[in-house]
Amino acid sequence: MTERPKVTCRETSWLVSDARDRPLLESEKEALAEHIAGCSLCQGASEQFAVLFRQVGVYFKGDAPDSDEDAPDSDEDAPDSDK
């Protein structure tokens, strides 16, 4: 059995981003999944990428978000124009 080369956290972030632009090779998918499964920092980063990609998709499509999950909790998060 041939051992796959391990990917670094930096390479993982590039692969997650690349996956938006092109289909990943099977070896890239496997290496990415293996790294994310064992790295809590990349698990969090992957979740943040997913939120970002949804928001970018909404922005470019002009669609409303599917849920309020990504919306600010209150007007406190919005800039205050009265100041």
C-alpha cells in the first residue's frame, strides 16, 4: 500500500479554496479529508470557509440566505450612522 503524502495546514486551506474552482483529484480529496479529520484548527477553518463561500454565493447571485445563521444577531453588529 502506498502512503499518501500528508498535507500541511497551509496546503489544506489552498485545497479547500481550489475545490471552489475545480474538481479535486481523488488523492487531494483523501489527503484533505484525512488532514481535516485530525486537525481541529483546520476543522474550524473549513467551517469558516463554508460560511464565507455561502455568503459570497449569495452576494453574487443576489439571493437571500437560506437561514439566519449567517445574519448578524442584532442591530448592534451594524455600523451606527448616528454617531
